Amino acid sequence: MKTWFFVFFFCFSIYTFGIKSTNVPVYVMLPLDTVNNDGTLNNPTQLATWFQKLKSGNVEGVMTDVWWGIVEKEEKQYNWSAYQQLLTLVKNAGLKLQCVMSFHQCGINVGDQCYILLPPWVLSVGQSNPDIFYTDMHGHRDQEYLSLSIDNRAVLNGRTAINVYQDFMTSFKNTFGSDLGSSIVEVQVGLGPSGEMRYPSYQLQDNLWQFPGIGEFQCYDKYMLSDLQNYANENGHSDWGHAGPNNAGTYNSLPSQTGFFSDNGGDNWSSAYGDFFLTWYTNVLINHGDQILGIAKNIFGSYNMRIAAKISGVHWWYMTDSHAAELTAGYYDTINHDGYNDIASMFKKHGVVFDFTCLEMSDSSQPSYAKCGPQELVQLTLHDSLNHGVPYSGENALTCYDNDSYGRIESVAREGITAFTYLRLSSDLVDNQSNWGNFVNFVNAMHNL
Ligand SMILES: *[C@@H]1O[C@H](CO)[C@@H](O)[C@H](O)[C@H]1NC(C)=O
Ligand SMILES: *[C@@H]1O[C@H](CO)[C@@H](O)[C@H](O)[C@H]1NC(C)=O
Ligand SMILES: *[C@@H]1O[C@H](CO)[C@@H](O)[C@H](O)[C@H]1NC(C)=O
Ligand SMILES: *[C@@H]1O[C@H](CO)[C@@H](O)[C@H](O)[C@H]1NC(C)=O
């Protein structure tokens, strides 16, 4: 009798206290045009209604871009008024807020529904000095985001790009300090185009790039070229410092059409030259993240909230040896080299959350000739993060309302993610019964994994 009781009690305790289901909070991304270009909040009445609905669906909070191009329209004058108004609406609904420091342009990437350029005073500097922008080998400039080459060059009317990001984040902290760690639960720091730490290697503007092109290296502004030459000199290969690889194809090439990304011999990605160039190209990107995240940690580190940064899910050509598209985007990931390991280790240094996209995607939904591996890529980045003790959070890359996508997200979440941000709030999500029903089921499933 006694034994029976203990066995029963033992099992009961495991059931009640031991088997804890995982709870992953779900946030919802706000529309890109939540704040208008003139700095006013877009349709606050509708936002308030939507927020109540999200709250009723057990959503934890929302994520908003905080656009540099809207807040610092005039140099060193920050206008946060729309974001203050937004925060009030979020708080009134009992939700939490994730803020993205969006130092990039909105309007040319997948899903962009409005144009928000970089601040006018930055564009004006760019007119007299276009080398502040990423440049490809044809001389095409990309005005989405400042080139990392001016991080430490005081070419922005006496400030470096790092100074500019630091001043912006400091003003944000001074304005929202009393809500950091309470209503504002995360600051995500934009480190490149689309807010992702990457190069603009696959640009949609002017039809430069189409899926599944390999993209192009962006190292041809005069400052990057000069940095490359210095690096080459230091490494005893001054002849390697004149330019990027000359056999890497163009935006829409396939790997097999190039010498660099295929195995047609010569100076390919796995040659000594290839390793030299790819090491430099990824290291300057990681160093860019390292500097800015170090500053973000100084500014925000004392608040009880997450600091996060986003890595792009460049999944096409993942199933080849060279991973061409990841290489041009700045991730030195090949069959021989795990490019996300060094990134996770840099995030670890600053206590930064590794935010990754495309958690909903399946390999089989992609065309087979593009050798995509979104599911393998999610597994690789997740395990690199967790191995470093870096929290991992996720997003879906494209709009999805179907149970299959939700199911894939849930199974990744079960492996130990910190939070999920759903892309994106719209009338199609909240006003369509079937979409809303599936979504609420998903949110609840994420609370009981
Ligand atoms: C900030 O922007 C709002 C919205 O455009 C405007 O009404 C307000 O006057 C601006 N504040 C300042 C100090 O310029
Ligand atoms: C690439 O270059 C290296 C060194 O030049 C060579 O050994 C190799 O066969 C080439 N092809 C591949 C696929 O690595
Ligand atoms: C999605 O799954 C839920 C159960 O989680 C079910 O109620 C709903 O009917 C499913 N929707 C579709 C379109 O299969
Ligand atoms: C709801 O959304 C689905 C797509 O997820 C679409 O097929 C359906 O037509 C929509 N229903 C209404 C009433 O708009």
C-alpha cells in the first residue's frame, strides 16, 4: 500500500512539476507604414482595434520598425512623437513592444509596401560622395544602407556612421528609458539592408537580381577597396587587393556558370585566394556588427530586456558545396566552413539574441534546381546559437496562414527558441475568419509545446 502510494506520488509529481511544457511568446510585426513619411501615426483607430484583437488571441506583443529616415529627418534632431503615440496604444492594449532600430531604406525588398528613404541629409552627403554607399563591380550604388566602410570614417558631416548610430540609439534611450525593460521588451539593432546583418548582394531594385541568382560581392566603394588593399598588403598578397574575384559571375548567374563558385578549377572559393577574400569579406561584416552591438550593449545593457540582431535566411544554393548566395551576402558558409559559428560567437560576446528568418519554409516548396535548404539552414543556425549559449528567436520570411507552415515553426520552436515574431499584421490576418482561426491555434500551440 505504502509503495503504491509513493509510486503514485512520484508519477504525479513528475506530471505536475517535472514535465514543463515550453512556452514561446508570439509577437506580430506591424505594417511597414505604421508611421507615415511625414512622421505621423497611420490610422491609430484601426491600430487600437487590431491591438485588442491580438491581445484576445494571446499574442504577447508587436514589433515595429523605428525608421531612421523618419526620426532623424534633420541632422541630430530626433522626432519620436509617432513612436511615443504608438507605445501608448500598445500599452493600453496590454501588449509589449519590440523596437527595431531600422537604419535601412524601406521600399525595394520582398514584401515592402511603401518607400522610406534614408534621411535627406544623408542622401545629400551621398550626392557629393557616393562612396558612402555599397557599390558593385559595375559601379552600381545601393542607397539602402550605408557601406560598412564608413563605420570609422568621419564623412557624415564630421561624424562616422558608428557615431550616427550611437547618437540615434542614445536619443531613443533618453526618450523611452522609463519603458525599457517593462513595455519595451526588445531592441533589435539593424545592421544592414532589410535590417539584416548582410551585404545588399541580391538587390531587387532596377531588376538587378532575380531568385535564385547568386548575387554579387559589394566591395567596390573606394573605401572598401582601400581597406581590401591594406588587408592584402598586410597578408603579403598585395596582388590580391585590387578588387573582388574576377570570375564570380553577375547577379543572376548560376554557380555552375562561374569559375569562383563552381569546380572549374582556377581561383575558386576553396583556393588560397578564395579563402583570403571570403575571410576578409565576412570579417569586415562581423566587425561591423561587433562594433555596433558593443555600443548597443553599452546603451541598453542595464535594462532588463533583450538586445537582438537579425541574420538573413539565404537558403538558395545551400545544397551545393560553395553556397554562392550566402557568400556574396557575407556569410562565409561552405561545405568546409560553418559561417554562422563566428557570428554566434560575436553575438555571445554582447549577450545578443540571434534572430533568424524563414522558419516556416520547407525545402520541398522551393524549385529543385535552386538547391535550396531553408530547413537545414534553420537547423545549422539554431544549433550554432544554442552551442554558444546564444538565445535564438525566429520569424517567417513570407506571409503564411496555413497549418503546414505553422507546424514547421512549432517543431523548430520545440527545439528551444526564445520568441517568435510573426510577419505581419494586416486585415488579411485579423479580419479573415479562417486565417485568424489558424493563427490563434498556432499562438496557443506555441504556448504549450
Ligand atoms: C514631430 O513630428 C510631428 C509629426 O509630424 C509634428 O507634428 C511635430 O511638430 C514634430 N515635432 C517637432 C519638435 O518638430
Ligand atoms: C578549386 O581550386 C583548388 C585550388 O586551386 C583546386 O584544388 C580544386 O580542384 C578546385 N575545385 C574545387 C571544387 O575546389
Ligand atoms: C488547422 O488546424 C486546426 C487545428 O489546429 C484546425 O482546427 C483547422 O481546421 C486547420 N485548418 C486547415 C485549413 O486545415
Ligand atoms: C481568407 O484567406 C484565404 C487565404 O489564406 C483566402 O483563400 C480566402 O479567400 C480568404 N477569405 C475571405 C473571405 O477573404
